[in-house]
Amino acid sequence: MRSSNNEDSSGIEFSRAERILALGMVVFLAIGGAWVFNHIQRLPTRPDYHAIEQRHISAEFQSEYWQAQNTLNAAQTATGRLREELSVAATEYEFRREEFRVMNERGILDAVRERAYMDALAKFERLRGDMGVALAVEESARTRLEPLASEWKTLQAIVGEEHRRAQLTFEWQLFLFRMLYAVPVFALALFVFQRLRRRESHYLIFATALIGAATLQLLYLVSLYSWHLLRDIAQIAIAIIGTALCMTGIVMIRRYWLNPERVLTTRIRRGQCFSCGAPAENNVYCLACGEELQKRCLGCGANRPVKAAFCPHCRYQ
């Protein structure tokens, strides 16, 4: 790590290894922030749907409703099974009846086939009677369930609405608790960053990593809750917040990253023209803009960069 008295916050340079480690700090701090976010969920009371349901729907009514519902389900199952059996029996009966008719027309006497026809007829009639009873039972069960189902639907709507309001309150409380953690962390990171920046501390990179992780936390909260809590105005909210963040980013870049002094020192360090950024290549004048790049040193008489604080040959200031 090297420092330069002429650089702004800027006056501190970091090696690639330090920047990689700082990025690692951001990742690990973000992981820690996620752990805190998860544990903050324990602070507000999460709404219990079952408890709300018990307050509005008595156990006796629930028992009566589910008993009627189960009775209808059983009746529908029995009706479906009998419908299949009746279909098979009807097919068998039609075949045996046609067979018996052909036998009578041709004068064929066959006691076995005649008995088969009579058995198929008896089975068909029995299943048709059972089907009528099953349909009556199903209709009775449906009639019994209808008023219960109507009341159940009304009560479920009340329970659902109360749970929705309780869930929304829980989400707002959780959002506020998380903001009470994330905003002070961001403010602390910004305060430390400003203090170390003014002191041109070699440990500014720690504050940079901290403010990076704190910013990620705030962005996560905004993106997470912009839809859940602001779903009715999500588009305009995202537009306003996104515009504000972009404007803040541009201001920060202009103020801290693209300030004239930093651009100047960066160009000099890279061997570029301090005025336009074209390659200097030890020229006395810039080939692109004509700016004077070197002048004679008053100490040793050799050429020295115009904006350099010290002469590279004799260290004359």
C-alpha cells in the first residue's frame, strides 16, 4: 500500500491483493448481515392462521362441516363405483338379451344361456335400484352440506382477511426492525469512511468494505419489500427509488471518484497527459491537446513533469 500527499480520499492506493481481500470482506459481512436478518424475524410475532381460525370457527361447527363433507365424499365415491358396475352390467344385459331373442327366433332351447340372460337381467335391475338409492343419498348429503358450506366459506373469508391484515402488520414490523439494524450500520460505515478519508488512513479500505456491505443490505431491503409492502404502487415506488439511487451513485462517483485532483494524479501515475488523458510518452508537449507536460527544474535543470510535486532527478520541490 502506498500513500500520496496530493491525492484525495482518494490519496490512498491499494494493491490488487488488498482489493480482493476487501471484496472478500464485503461477501463475509453480507453473509453476517443475512444471518442477522434471519434472526430479526423472531422479534415480531408471526400471525397464526390456526389460532385466528379457532377464534372465528367453533370446534363443533368444524366437526359438523367436515362430517357432512366426508359423508358427501363417501356418497360420491359409492355413486361413482356403482355407475361403473351398472355400465358393465348394462352391457352384459344387452348382450344376453339379444342372444336370448335370437335363440327364441330360431327356436333354440338352451337352459344355460337362458339362465345367463335371467341372471344378467336380475343383476342389472338390482344395480339400477342401488344406483337410485346412491343418487338419493348423494343428493341428501349435498343438501345437508350446502348451508354449512356457505357459512364455512363466509367464515373462511373473514379468517383469511384477518390473517392477511395480521401478516401485513408483521411484514411492516419486520421491515422496521431490519431497517433499525441496516440504517445505523450504514450510517456508522459512512461515518467511519469519512473519518478515515479525512485522515488519509491506510485502513480506509476497511471502511470501504463496510460501507459496501451496508449498501448491499439496504438495496436488499428495498428490493425485498418494494413488492411485498408497496405492491399497489410498486412501479412508481421502484421508479422513484431507482432514480434516487442512480442519482446518488452519480453524485458519489463525481465527488469521490472523478474529482479533478484524483483524475489528475491517476493520469500522471499512468503516464498520460493530465489535461486530456492521451499518452504522454515523455513528450514536452501533448501531441493531442498541446498542453505543456514538462518544464525545466529550477534545482537541477533537467526536465520534470509539470504537475509533479518533486523533481524525479533531484527531488527539488
